[in-house]
Amino acid sequence: MASDEMRVLQSPPPLMLPPRKCAEALGLPEYTIRRWLKDGFVKSVPCGRKQLINVEALRRRLEEF
């Protein structure tokens, strides 16, 4: 295997949290996270009835601004 493939296989899965826990982790109001979800600023993955957000991806996106 190539080194890039090995690195992907060895990296831990991303931290995926529901909006409330994501807001707590980032120190933001929950309604802000939910508004960003509705506006498409934040992407989520459906998991049953919940939406899960990649916390690190959102953190990187916020640092861009």
C-alpha cells in the first residue's frame, strides 16, 4: 500500500456530534449551529432521526473567516 493509503487507514474517525453537543464543543449557541445547518453553511450526516456534524471540519471552516 502507498503511504497515503496507510495514513488514511490509520487515522481515527472524525468526531461527529449532534448540533447541541457541537455547539457546546465550539462554545457557540445551539440556534446558531441549527441556523447554519438550515442555510447550508454547515454540512451534516443523517443518523436515524439525528443530524451529526463533523466538529473538526466546522472548526476549520470557522477559521477561514
